[in-house]
Amino acid sequence: MVNLNQQVKFLLVVIIWILSVNASLCQQLSGYQSDLKIGIIADCQYADQPTQGLRHYRLSLKKLNQCVDSLNKLDLDHVFHLGDVIDQHHAS
């Protein structure tokens, strides 16, 4: 079963997609060129927990920092964070 958090993330991705398609159509109809560039980060899933399968919880913050460093090198107009920085309890 899909939880509310997953539904909200999916909805945000759909909204961003619709906005980008709408912007593209407006550009084609009006002849206006826009180079809107966005970045999206989601599901960092940090927890002070041992690795489980492919999930390396304790490496999440390091990977997030690497991701931010990479995004900062790009000429982006906006970056969206879709949530789930913490995987389990806020105390983690």
C-alpha cells in the first residue's frame, strides 16, 4: 500500500512535470525561449542504523553533501527537496 508521503512526492513530481510541459508548450506557441533548469533531491533516508541490503543509512548525509556539491556546480534556477531526510525516528 502506498503511504501518504509517497503520494505527496508523486504528486509533486507530477506537478513539476506538468509545469515543465506547460512551459515547453508556451515556448513553442509564443516563440519565447526559456532555459529553466531544475534539480530534484528525494529520499535521503538517514538513520543511525546499520546497512540493510542496499540501504546504507549512515552514508546518506555524505551522499547528500556530494549531491549538493554537484548541483551547486550546475547553473540551476531552482532545486526542490521532496523530503524523507530521516528514515526512522527524529532522534536518529
